Amino acid sequence: MVEPGIAVKKSVKLTIDSDHTAMRDLQDQILQDVVRYGYDSHSQFAIRLALEEGLINAIKHGNRFDPNKKVQVEYNIDTRQLDIILEDEGPGFERHGVPDPTLDENVEKCSGRGILLMEAYMDSIEWTRGGRRVHMIKKNESEPNN
């Protein structure tokens, strides 16, 4: 584990294939860093959930499982916070055009739940580049200055 109080930052940029194996390998890599940088179990859970939903959205809805399309990933982590950027090569979407899955008329629809979870569990989330790019931030809840 990184020594508490030392803000040694790790920055990673990489590209993954649009498949579940690449997605799982990336999740494992990021979650290992989250543990190493001393994030508590609540933060670990939030990151795991939001990362999985974001990657599934990029691979399934953005790139439509096209093996020729990739997902660009960038993450920066230190003891205070994790920044994750995911960008697919799909057509994008309008965030406000996704039906609210908590409304009665949408309860049985299969869309929107992942986005809702991502927004609920991360401290900050921003959709850009026509919905093809998501930037998520999670603060380390065990860090005293957060």
C-alpha cells in the first residue's frame, strides 16, 4: 500500500478492445490500484460498480461490440481521488434523452439504470464529446481531507 499522507500520483493511458476480457483485465488493474492507494471498502465498491457500468456502456452501446472499435481509457489516482476517463468510438448519445429508470413508466425498460448508478456512486461525472466520453471522479472517503 502507498504510505498514507503521500500524494504519489499514478497516471495511465491505454486502449482496450471492445470485449469483456479486456474490460475485466482493466477493472482488475484499476481496482488493484484503488486498494494499493488505501481507498476504503465503500469507495472500492462505488468505483467497481461505476467502472463496470461505464465500460459496458462503451463496449455494448457505444462500440456495439465491434471488434474494430476500441475504448480509450485514462485514469489518474493518488491517495485523495481517482479520475477515470472512458471514451468509445460509437455515435454517442444525449444524456438527457435517456429515460429516467425511476419513473413508473420506465421501471420495466432496460436502459438508463447503469447511468443512474454511475451518477449515484461517483462524486462527479461529466458526459462530453456527444456522449462518447465520460469523466468520473471518486474521492477517497478514508482520506481525512475529503
